[in-house]
Amino acid sequence: SDLFLSSFGQELWQNLYAFRLHQRDLCLRPEYTASICRLYLDHYQQQPLPQRFQYAGPIFRYEAPGRNRYRQHTQLGVELFGGQTIFADAEIVQLACDMLQKLHITQYRLELGHIGVASGFIKRLRLDDHAARLLLSLMEQISRSEEGERAAQARLEALYPGNTAEEQSEDTTARGAKGAVSELETRFMSSLLNGISISFGDDAVRNEVVERFLWKVGRGEQRRQILHALEFMRALHALSGSPPLVFDELRALLARYELDEQPLAELEQLVAIVEQCGVHQQQIVLNLSLGRGVSYYTGLVFEIHARDEDGFEAQLCGGGRYDQLMRAIGSNRDINACGFAFGIERLLPLLSQNDLPKNEYTQALVIPVSQSDVPYALQVARSARLQGLRIEVDVNGHGVGAGLKVAVKKQIALAMIVGENEQRIQGVTLRDLQTGEERVTPVDALAEIVPHKEQRL
């Protein structure tokens, strides 16, 4: 479970199926990205970058069940390691959109955001690492509603309590915070107290008083900075809409707070590329409060939403850039990375029955006349498959009559009967089970005949 605890946001930790077994803390897999990163670190580090991975399988989250919310569902996704520029993000976003096009899902909304805007502001506040990670993981919850913001504030309040009840445990907390106060600050305060002739009896008592005082000052400062961060996130929440409008507003916000414009430049470049690749501007929404509830994102984040036949909107896909996750789970260096995942169960209701991939039925059943003809039957099946045909072999060896009954039950339209005579001429007796018509056909010419007989019984 440590693999996921190191990468998940605070909001998702509580959804882990975690348990202890044989003195180990384990959990059911809640997502794939961290697992694919571990796979890369264990087996592919020596391969040249960039590297691309595709995966599919079940994941588990202890969430409140509801429409399009499952405690177990299937994730299908891709990860790209070693892509340093916005072109890697563009490839990932475009691939996700192309997948929907292939499924004939064209009415969707692509939401784009960038963690770099919020993280740039939070870094300036010099919050401790825990508070900074928590703020970023709660960013989307804060923006959803006043209730979401109150819930996030309660979580942050637990980190930096200001009520008098907490003062009862202040001594313990202050001692636990030892190390959060720098040695330079402690020495400065000690010399200041000595300069005004305040005596504490011994050095240990004096140092404890100094550390407690500095810790309280620091805690108060952290609380004030968190309030500044919440105010900034409210401003980010207002930046949502069509790209041209939001770009102007974001440029003004960055200038007002004197923040780096790199996230803005990357979003502008990304939108231009995606539009050139066929995504209409009307489908693109910029949402600067998009956080995805996962603390490992460092740059672009995106989601794709669509409505089903009942008008219910579902998030089909989500992803983004996570350049620091590899180090968090064991690498000795940061590795640029980005990716996305689809929820298969959310895609299925959007697929028209006519748009589903057609089942590839068995085109012919090879029936050996006797058990001694089975080796030749297997040779015929192999040759037919090499010609691109979908073939089964009747391996029960009960003869032609029983084999034909099997073909009828399985709705296979053609039977290839092979016996001693067929083997002598390197052919098969091809029987159409709908018309009863038979013809002898050379094995190497089967592909010329069978494709015209793909119908089922």
C-alpha cells in the first residue's frame, strides 16, 4: 500500500481497500499509473526514452455506489515516459480523443487545466510539504461548492488548529515539531533572550521555550498562508470557459500575482495543436481549478466528459503530467511522464449497438473423418489460419455426423471434412451447412472461397 499512499492525494487515501497480511500493509490496486511506474523502474530503465505503455484491468476504490460509480471497475490507459515537451502532452490528449472518435462518440467535452498555476502560487507561500500536497489534492473539491470548500478547510484546520482546546496538547505537538524550527532561528531567539537578561535556569528549559514559541509563530503563519491559498483557488475557480476568454483572464491573474507564465504558454500551445488535429474549439473548456484529486500531477491535467441517452453526464477519461512521481516511488531522479485512463464501464452506455465491434465468428469447422485423420485436420486448420481464416477443429474425434451436429449447434456455416481421400490430394470437402452443397477445394485456395461464406446458421 505504500506505493499508492506515496502517490495518491489526501482525498483518495480514504477510498483504499487496505489491510494487513503477514506483517505487510497491503491494498487492492486503486489505479494503474503508480504500478506502471514501478514496472518501468524494475524492468525498463535501461531502455532508451521515450517509452510507451498500454494497460487494462480492474481497479478498486471504496466509494459510495451510485450511477457510473463502481467500487470495482475496469481501467484502460496509456503512459508515456520521457516526453519532456508539450508535444508529449498533445500526443496523449489527441490519442484519448481519437479513441472516442473510433467508437463514434463525438459529442464530448475536453476539459484542460494546469497544476503549475496553483503550485506556483503555493510554492511562493512556503507552506510545509504536507499542507502544499493537501491543498493541491483538494483543489477540485474546494472549487466544487461552498460545502466542498468548508470540508477542505476542516481538513486543513486539523493540520493547523487555532482553537484553545488544542493548546492542551501544545507541549506534545511542539516537541513533535522539533526540527521544523531551524537551528539558526533557535540560536537567534536564545541570544535575544540572553540580551534582555531573561533566565530559565538551564539550557534545556530555555531551548524548549524558544522552540515552542517559534513553533507557535510558524503555525500561525502557516494558517495565514493557507487562507491566502484558498483565496487564490477561488480566483482560479472563476477561470473556466472557452480558451480565448480564459487565456486573457489567466494572463491578467498571473500578472497580478507576478507568477510564471509558462503554464499559460503551454496551454495555449496545447489548444492550438489539439484544434489542428480535429478537436473543435467548442468542445474545449479550460478549467484552472481542475485537480483530479491526485497529488502527483505537476503540469497539464485533463478530463473528457460526455452525456448518455438520458442526459446524465459522466467523466469518461482523465489524465495529465506527473514529472515527479518516479522519484516518489523509488527512482533516484525525476522522469518526465504523462498519461490517461478510461473507465470502460462508463464508455459502454454511450456505445450504440450498431457501433460495437462485430464479433468475429468461426468461419468453418474442420471435421476429421476418423481419429487417424486428426493430424491432417490440424495441418488444414493451420494453413487456413495462415490465410487469415477463423477456424476451429472438431477434436472429439466422433466422426463426420457428430462433427456436423457440433457445427450446427455452434451456428458455424461451413464444415471442412478431411479424410484419407482429401489428404491424398491436399484438399478438403467444403460443405455449406445451409444449402447442403459440397465441393472439393485445395487447401491453399481456401481463402478464395470461405470469405464469401461468413454468414452464421
